[in-house]
Amino acid sequence: MMTRKIKLRLDEVNEFVAAAAKCDFDIDISYNSFVVDAKSIVGVLGLDFNQVLTVSYNGYNDEFEEYLNRFALAC
């Protein structure tokens, strides 16, 4: 399982969900114990964007990885 820490703004949600939807594997986005499907616009909009978000997935897609790099936090 791959995990990445990111920060999103409300105006970036549509683009994030669209990038996740192009992947043929499950992607979750979470903070604390709150987990939602990253391909669900309603689920992602319910997140607290003041929090560091964790993206978890079990696949690989070059385009999605490149997209996540734009929002990744240095760990």
C-alpha cells in the first residue's frame, strides 16, 4: 500500500477527484480516522482542508503520481 501526505484547497478538489477517477485501482483519502473514497466528490468535499490529508492506494499510475507530487508534503 502506498501512502502520500498532501494538502488540498477547496478549489483543487474537482481536479483531484478527476485525477483519481482516471485510475483503475481504489484510492482513499483520510485524516485521523475519517476515510473517504478519493473518487467521490461529495466525500472529498466533506474533508477538513486545514488538515494534512493522507492518500492511500494499491496501484500505480504515472499521471496520478505526477499529480500528487504537486500537493505532496515533505516528510
